[in-house]
Amino acid sequence: MRTLVRLVPALAVVTGLLCTAAPAQADPFAAAGKQPEAVGWGGAVSSVDADATAAGLEVLRRGGNAVDAAVATAAALGVTEPYSAGIGGGGYFVYYDAGTGKVSTLDGRETASRTADSSLFLENGKPLAFADAVTSGLSVGVPGTAATWEQALRRWGSRDLGEVLKPAERIADRGFTVDQTFQDQTALNQARFQDFPASRALFLPDGKPPAVGSTLRNRDLAATYRELGRKGTAALYRGPIGADIVRTLQHPPVDAASGRNARPGKVDAADLAAYQVRQQDPTHVNYRGLDVYGIAPSSSGGTTVGEALNILGTSSPADPVQYDHRFLEASRIAFADRNRWVGDPGFTQVPTRQLLDPAYAASRACLIDPQHALTSPLAPGDPYHPAACASSGQPVVEPYEGQSTTHLTVADRWGNVVAYTLTIEQTGGSGITVPGRGFLLNNELTDFNFAPLTPGVPDPNLPGPAKRPRSSISPTVVLKDGKPYLAVGSPGGATIITTVLQVLTGRIDRGLTLEQAIAAPRASQRNTAATQAEPAFLASPEAAELQAMGHVFSATPEIGAATGIERLPDGRWLAAAEPVRRGGGSAAVVRPSR
């Protein structure tokens, strides 16, 4: 999906925006279009957008490494996928270093203000309506994306921030072509964008979503990127960009005539200045002899994918119905534990090691009956005191998570690999564009639970001062004999976890190619009464047999939008992306095989 807008600079509060139907200038590195698979040498890039993939490929071709290219791709997605990513948000970065053989991670999750407490989303003692919380300054956390880029480049990159931002600056200045996905997502947000003059001017030219095929330019964002390139991220965390962010979230620039109550947020300049990216150890499990690395809390991705893999690793059913049954049940069990135990480890004791212990997985796997589906909500186990088929307390229901976000995977000629998922939370984030800056602010703090999900049960994901809300983001790197084998990730809120799990098991257990595993019909069980499933999954012969076992399904149009890379035995890279979901993705390599 792409983004930019054909802008009419009619409002004094918005500057530097222009969109026309004229074609963008010729560019030697311009994207040739989307393709779901590419194989070749010299490195690979896979993302949801052709222009963003081309930006990463440009950096690789000019001698940059995987980290340089990942930041370039991410910055371009901030232009072409502004409803899913950008410097107004955050994310999680997983990096394999070919020189050391080590996997490292960066937690660039947004944080609440240091003045926030558990009543952040309560009004008159009751939780705010979700829609009221989202489209407000209250939902905006301190952005972590720019700091993640700077930290990754400083630790592992070979280029500076200004250089790797150049391709994204060029796309923002010259424009990209609006596609159907971008127009559809704009239409979904039209009512919100209409109420904020800066968002309206940028995303609703002529008062409506930009036409498919029109060119969208965002010169405000190009200027913001240039300022970041010259001054570094200090311009955001201690400088004028940050001042504009604080002013916007504390005094949401809503059209008075709209009648919208856009509540002010709490984040201030001191919160921005205090923000730090966390470098932390990855999660790790061994699955079928492969080493699977993910992101540790504050994201629940690594622990939940890892626990589910450990449960699945206790058996190897060849029958496709039993395989699907165990996949759904392992997901159900892992989510029961995730909802009870995982939050920001800076504020609550998270049993990461215990959740990933194979002995704990065995104690939970015994709940799976080969003939009958479990019933949700399932009670969590006690990872501190594993006991076969035992529970610990009451079930904790699944909270809501936005379905947006975007993922990219990159590899370079030296064998370094990046899996990076970044987000502004739900599609369109808070709906509030920073005037004159060209980017949307996140609504990430709505990933907190507004109130305890189950009365009397400790909730690790309530708001708190400088706390990070729990995420489901799951960038994953898989090693075989210490060398890269796979890297995958996906957007999709809580369905990210099940999407990554399904892609991994499709490739590792079912013998699908990576592209086939990404394209395969999906189902997502998250300890809910009904399992979400795509139409193609529901049409499969296995679905009827699963229903006879007690599985209940609810239809959903699509789940996730994964990208991945694989190192082939002959040393070539295979890049793979979605062929259809979210308009299809874009996979490319530096030197295609002939």
C-alpha cells in the first residue's frame, strides 16, 4: 500500500503539501512494481510497498548493509504507508550479526508520560469509549521509531541517518501513486481526518480520499526527514520537531465546528527527552533443531510464539486435520498465558524464561485432546510452578488491538539479517497529523487495558508512568546451525502472533515454500470463543472436520500481511511477500538469478 496525498495547501496551519495527477519524475531506483517472490544474490528486501522495497534495495546496491537498508525501507514506509508506520510511532527491531553470529533486539516501543497512572483512560471512574480514547491526545505515547533508527545505525549500521533517509525524502518530494488499498484506508478514516485541519488537508484533497492513480506528495514530511538527517534525532526528542509533537497532542488541533471532543494528552517535553530505546536479549526456543529468536517483553510476540512452538514440538502429527487442531489449540493455550502474565517488565514481573521452558510447554500441551476442542476463555497456567494440565486462577479475556502496523525483512551480501515491525497502532493512528510536519501521531497507549480485564486478577498491562503498553509484534529470525535460515514478521494486531506462527510451521513442518507459507489461508485462535478464519480456510476440507471436533469459526476477510526472507542452500537469498493481502507486497533482490 502506498501513501501520500495530492494536497491542496488551503489552510495556513498546513504548509508545503502538494499533490497532482502528474507522473513523478523518472528515478533510476524507482520501483518496478510489486512481485511476491524474488531470488538472487547480494541481499534482499521484502515489504508491503514497492517504493519502500526499492528504497532499501538502493541502499544495498550502494554498499550499505542490512541495517542501513532496513532504516531506509522503514523511512519510505513512513511516506507510502503513513497510516501504519512513521516517526510518530514505534516498533521492534531484531538483528542477526553475521560477524558474531549473535541475535540482538531493540525495543523501540512508545511509552506513556511519566505522569500517567492506571486511571489514564478513566472518566468519572469508568473506562472511556474506545473510539473516544483513540482519536485524542490521551492515546499518544512518546514515539520510539526515530530513536530506534538512530540506535540501530549507531550500533550496527555503516551509513549515517541523513544518508539513509535520502530515498524516503525523494519519494515524499516527488510523490508516489495512490493505490486502491491507500484509498480504501483513507475512506475508513475520512470522518476522523475531516475533523483535524492538518489531516484533512493532507489526506482528503478536495474533501475526499485521493483518487487511485493520482500522485501524492508530502513535502512537509520530506522537510522533516531532512531536518532529522541534519540534526539527528535530538531534533525530535529535544528540539523543534518534538515541540510541535507536544503542542499537537496537548492541544489537539481539532476543527471547532466538528463538535469532536479530542481530549488532550499528557506527554510533554521532559517525556520526549527521557525516552530511551531498550537493547535487550531476544527470546529463544529450539524448534525441530532450529533456533528461533524473537522479541522479548514489552512485546508478547516472542514469548507467545515461542510457547506455542514448544507445545507443537511435543508431537509431529502428519494428518492435516490433527495438525490444524494442534496449531489452534497451542495458540489458544499460549494466549491464555500471554493475557495473564505478559506486560512491561520494567513494571511487572514477567516470567519470560519460565513461559519458554519446554517443561512448562509439556505441562500445558497435555490439555490438548486429539478428539475435542478446548473451550475459551481458557484459564492460564502457572509458569513458576508447572503442573500437568493445571490452571492458575481465572481466565483473562483478550483485549482489543488495532489491526494495522507494517513489517519489513532485509538481508545483505555479508549475511546480516533484519526483521523489523513498526507501527502507529491502528490504521490511521490517532488521526491527528502534526501541523507542518507531515506525519500522524500514534494511538499506541490504547494498547493498555483501560481497566483490569478480570476483576480480582492482577493485570500486567494497565497504564503507568513511563510504561510501555504490551504489544503483539513478532519479528522473528530463525537460525540453522548458527546461520540464517528464515526471517519473518507481519502486521495485524494480536493476529501477528498467529500469522508468524502459521508461516513458521507452514515452512518448517509442512514443506511449503516460504512464499506458499505466506500465501496460505489463515486462522487465528487467541483464547476466544470463536477462531477467526479467512474464507479460503473455511472452504478447506479440514475446516468441516475441525468444526465436528468443536472448533467454532468466525469469518474475516484477511489476516496479516507477512513478509520474509530465506537463505537458500546455495547461498542465494529468497525474498517473499503477500501476493494479495493488503494489496500485495513487494519482494526484491540485488542481483536476480538468471
